[in-house]
Amino acid sequence: MAKLTIGVCLGSMIAVAFTLVAAKWLPAFVSNTNYATLYSYYAAFFVFVIYSFLKPVQKATTVGFYLLASLCALMVLSTLVKLASDTNSLFYSSYLVDIVAAIFAATFFKVAKRQQQKQATQTIMPTFEQAGQS
């Protein structure tokens, strides 16, 4: 049940962030971006749900938060690259989205570091139910 919870919750957030990054670059490669963004959402979601079932819960959680932080940072970097290469950068209006993405990138990176430290602590000093199984 924990694997499903982590997979669905983090998977949906990863899928949204992945779709937002993909939406910045898809118009250059495909003609119908509606279907491409829909497919990118479900592909990212199901890939992470499958990953969460294949790995231990703590590892999947840590990787998920790092991936989420990376995607939020990539969203900001994509915007900067687009603005630097585009001549119509005066008409860009989604600055607030990128500011929020930068804040979320820092937040998710901090949560991932904390989760990684928690995971390292549990391998040194196991929880009661892990100690009872030995």
C-alpha cells in the first residue's frame, strides 16, 4: 500500500512538472501539442508508479523528490533558454509560474535531502518493526 501511495502521489506531481517542461518544447517538434502533452503526462506518471513498485519505498520517495526538484529547476532553465533564444521575449507572461517553480525546486530538493538523511539513519538504526523481523 505504501508503494502505491508514493507512486500515485509523487507520480502525479512528477507528471505535472514533466508536462509543463514538455509543453515549452513540444511545439517545436510536433504539430498537435494537445495529444503530446497528454501522452507525456501519462508516460511520466506510469513510469514513476512502476518504478515505485520495483524499488523500496524509501528509495522511491527519495528519487521521486529529487526528480521533482530537477523538473521544477528544468522548467525555470527552459524558460531562460527560450527567452535568450527568442526575439519575442517581451511578450512572455508566465514569470509567476517560473518563480513558483524555482521555490518548489528548492523546497523539493530540501525535502529530498531530508528523506535521504532519514533513509541513511534507518539503515544505521533500524525501526522497531525492522528490528523485530531479524
